[in-house]
Amino acid sequence: MRCLRMLVMAAWCGLGCTVVDPGDRADLRDVIASLPPSQVDAMRLLTMNSNTIQYLSNRPEEDQVGKYECRTRIGDAYGSWQQLGRSLTVAELLKCLRAPQLEAQYVPCANAWASVMQKRADASFERLGLKGECRFVWDVRYEPDKLPEDCVDPDTITPDDMIDAMIGYAGRVPPPLAGGLPGGFLAKLCKLPLADHGAWGCPEAPGYTSGAGGASSSTGGDYP
């Protein structure tokens, strides 16, 4: 799965970014190794976010990821489970994952949706004078253990995965981590010929010009 994702990343980059030179990649690995655990954890979460977005982007947007079911209780007897409202779809989950903070994860996004549905159920029970219980039910195709491990398990994320995720985000979103990327990592990243250094807050240098559509291109300039 990781090899397939690397091929997808290469095709997605096209002319917008370049393969990282082995020496540059080694430097970036060294920077990651020197970072405080809290910053590495933040980069790991962002990488999982990127991996999950890539995975779900190849699935039908209308696919059901899960649903919320409730049943009423009268005395000691329960009624049958009934779906409450609409299903959670791939499109809605992707919307959560692409939120500005970019630290959203697969299961927490589903939990946030379920929390909204539970509030609706509570209001409905109260309005009707009923008691009951509810549950979130995963679609069997989208249970967390059916996703690639590097979408849901932070222990599977490697420094190279983090590097690829950071490069993949450049030019598409604002700086993804609260307070921006760690300084040492950002300094190294800004020296690479990526699609849009401006998205990372890289300082412009002589020979660095803005291309069409706001993208930037390097014409031989370097960064401090």
C-alpha cells in the first residue's frame, strides 16, 4: 500500500513538485529526528490526515461510511433499531478531514458526526417524552481496521512518510501545523523546488517568481 501511495504521489505532483534529492531527504530526516516529541507527533497526525484524504479521494463520494441508529425503550422492552437521518458519507468525512486545522483524523471525524446525531436524538426523545438509546454503526467496508494502517495507526508513520506528506501539502493549503512548521524543517523545505513555497511562508529570494494561478517557480534562486 505504501509503494502504491508513492506512485500516486509522483503522478499527482506532475510538474508541480519534484522528487526529493537523496541528500535533501537525509537532511529532512535529521531535522525530524532532532525535533521535540510534540512536534513529531503533530507531523505524524498531519501525515495520517494526508494519507486518509488520498485513500478516500479514490472512493465514491456517495458511499456510506456509517449510520446512526436509535431504538426506543418502554419499561424493560426495546423497539427495533431505526436509522436516524442521513448516513455519514465519504464526501462528509472528507469535508471534516480537510478542515482548516488539518489535524482531523478518521475515527474522530466519525465520532464528531455521531455526536451531532446524538444531540438530535436526545432532542427528539425529549420532545416525544420517550426514552431510548442510540449507536453509530460503521459500514463494513469502512471500518477503521479496513483502512490502510498508515491512515489510522500513528506507529506505522515513518519520517519519509512525513516528508512526502509535507511536500504534498505545499501549494494547496496554509501552513498545516499550529504556529507553522518547525523552523529547522521549514528552512530545509524552503530550499526544495516545490510548487508553491508561499504556502509554507518561505521568504522570497532573487530568481523566485510567482507563476500563473498563484503557483511559484524557482529559476535558480536559493533560500536562506
